[in-house]
Amino acid sequence: MMKKRQVVVKRSEVGRISTTSSIRYGECQKNHAANIGGYAVDGCREFMASGHDDDDGGAAAAALMCAACGCHRNFHRREVESSEVVCEYSPPNN
């Protein structure tokens, strides 16, 4: 079985500076023992999307569920990496 990772890349350009953000989802932080007053996590080390790219209908909803632990993506730790690139080229004004 092939392991899937979900990485979200966002790009924005303001003037000559281009910013790229890469978002990765790490280990699951859902407390499974909260209802009995304890603390227990399941040990899922990384978010793996359970949806398939060629699915019809529920592909978007399934992509937010982890294939390893069954939790929603929001329970996984979010890691954001940003980088700025200064563009040297500017198009001529007509």
C-alpha cells in the first residue's frame, strides 16, 4: 500500500516578493480518554489522507480523514514552512 501525504502549498505575490507556504500535518493530538478525565493519544505519527484522487462525490470529505487513525485532519499538528523569493524580473509597462 502506498503512503499518502497531504501538503498544501499556498502562493501569494505582492509587488516583487513572492511568498510560498507549505503546510504539513504531523502527529495526531486527539485525546481519546477525555470523556473519562484522562489523557491518551493513539500514536499516529503523520496524517495520511484516506481519499483517492479519482473518487466521485465524497473525495473532498475523505481527503480530510486520516487513513491511519480515522481522525479529522484538524486533530493533527500543523507545521507551516514559509519562504520568500524576491523576483528580479519586472515586466515592461505598456
